[in-house]
Amino acid sequence: GENVEQHPSTLSVQEGDSAVIKCTYSDSASNYFPWYKQELGKRPQLIIDIRSNVGEKKDQRIAVTLNKTAKHFSLHITETQPEDSAVYFCAASKGGYQKVTFGTGTKLQVIP
Amino acid sequence: EAQVTQNPRYLITVTGKKLTVTCSQNMNHEYMSWYRQDPGLGLRQIYYSMNVEVTDKGDVPEGYKVSRKEKRNFPLILESPSPNQTSLYFCASSLLDGSTDTQYFGPGTRLTVL
């Protein structure tokens, strides 16, 4: 089955700096890669996603890049703010709605 | 208001006592799924359903059952709970329209099995 590895497990950055979280996946048939943000005590919420036919996607301060050859994808957050502090999860699936495998999460702390 | 609801939100039970966690969505979504979240392990998929009467196993289905008799409901059943099923459980749903894959999560159910 699919295996998703996520690094780092914790990340501390100064407010205004950039943060990068990386994930690798094992199944070359995976074609949908979402990122979820989970604030303390809350439910996960989708922040951005990318499909295998696209190499990069941006939404304001966040972007995701995908390298299908190397089977890895990354989340980039620029100009970080204290409200970006949360746990971020990457995931991979085939077809977008089937079996979904999540990474183990990255706890991001933005220091004011 | 479009939402996914779960009940109960908190449950403490004892080993072997059957329990059901309900999940309901009012968005007419075809896809529904159950996850468990444990520290250091992230979210792991238990079961998912592509539509009514269609269910399939995720990565950790052992010890769990599900049913999808109606589109809006997807209950999670623990026939004989054990302490290793102590966890935070999330239900999620998604619309299968080919343009959006966003999964909407419920508020979570924290289960403790003694």
C-alpha cells in the first residue's frame, strides 16, 4: 500500500520567515495530494491541494510543489504569521476520493 | 449550515461493550470516511464509502465495522472495543463532482476504552 513520510515533525520559525514541509510517497499511481491544517483542539481543514498533472499551485502565502519523478511534494508558507501555528498534514490518494494515506504531521510554531 | 456532525463528542467505555459513533452530513456528499488520530501517527483511515451500500477498508479496519444505508449517515461500530482503540476519531465527507476533492471533517469524537 501507499506510504507517506513527512518531515520535519516539528518546525519553529520567526514571524515573517518562510516555512517548508516535505512529504514523500511510495505509490506512483497516487495522483492527488492535499494539505490539511489542524489547529489545537480543532478538526483538520484543507488549505491547498495539487493533482499529479500540475507541478505547482499557489494561494496567497501558501504554495505546494510536486515532483512526480522523485515522488515528493512540499508545502511552502511565506511571510509566516502567529496564526499559522498549527499541525500540518500531507496526504496522498489515487483518484481523489478513495483510500487516503496521511503523513504523520508537522507541528509548526511561528515565534512572534 | 453545511456541516458534518458526530456523536458523541466524548465517550468513556469499558472493554467489550459495543458502541456506535454516529456521523451525519447535510451536504449531499457521496464520499464519507472515518479516521483515527493518534499522537505521532497522524490520521489513519479506517473505512471509507463511495456511495450508499458501497464501503471499503482503509489502512486500519481491524476491530471496526461501518454501514452506509443512507447517503447522509455513516456510523462507526466497535463490536468489542479494546484499550488500543482509545483514540480521537474523525468522520469526513466529500462531494464527488470531479472538480473538488475537499474533505470536510466532523468535530471529532474522543474515545477512551478502559
